Amino acid sequence: MPQFETHRPVPHSADQMFDLVADVEHYPQFLPLCEALSIRSRKERDGKVLLIADMTVGYKAIRETFTTQVLLNRAERLIEVKYIDGPFRYLDNRWRFEETATGCNVHFFIDYEFKSRILGAVMGSMFDRAFRMFSEAFETRATKIYS
């Protein structure tokens, strides 16, 4: 039941950071362990976008693909990711972006558990390190794009 949460100030606007995290198709270009990401469906309603996406992550010889539901709520500057299918027992991931005088605060939370104890033992510590690097990877990407 690994869980990770961080709050980081960044010198970019909340809207810029929301757009960056919402642009899931580009994750394989910069996100640790992410080898592929495809959108199965995209629906818009009441100013919100609901995506169903498949993400393939890999480490050495191990590859796993999982499916999530991603709710993009621009009005609340909130992105919620819910697990649908794959190697996890559950996965809950949230991003929240709060505007500040000098940019924004990025709030990142993830809670997950692998179905298989063996897979959890093999990939668990690597996933934990990768999730800890996610915020930094997005900050680096934001600096590259917005500076």
C-alpha cells in the first residue's frame, strides 16, 4: 500500500501546469518508466474531459500496461485518475494546482497496491522511486516548454 504525496511551488501558472499534466499523450517523452500511452476514448461534458487511457510502464525486462480513467476538471484545476484494469489491486492519483503570486503550488498524491505480491516485490521499490520523480519530471518539462 505505497502512498506518496508532495506539494511543490513552481514558477509557472496553475493553468500552464494543468495543461502540462493533462497532455497525457506526451508522457512517454519525459516521464520516468512511461514507455507508451494511448487514449482509448475522450468525452467532454459540463466543461470537464473524461479520458480512458492505457499506459505501458517498463523497467528492464518487465513491461506492464494498465488502464485508467482520467478526469480533467479545468474549472477546479483538478486531475483525478482512477484505476480500471491491469496489474494493480487499486490505484488512486490526484493532481491539484493552486495559483500563487509567483506561479502555483502543485499538489500530487498517489496511492496504489499491486495485485501480485511477487510483482509488488520486484517493481514496488522502483515504482516508488519513479512516483517520487514525477513532480520533478513535470517541473523540468514545464521549464523547457514555458521558459
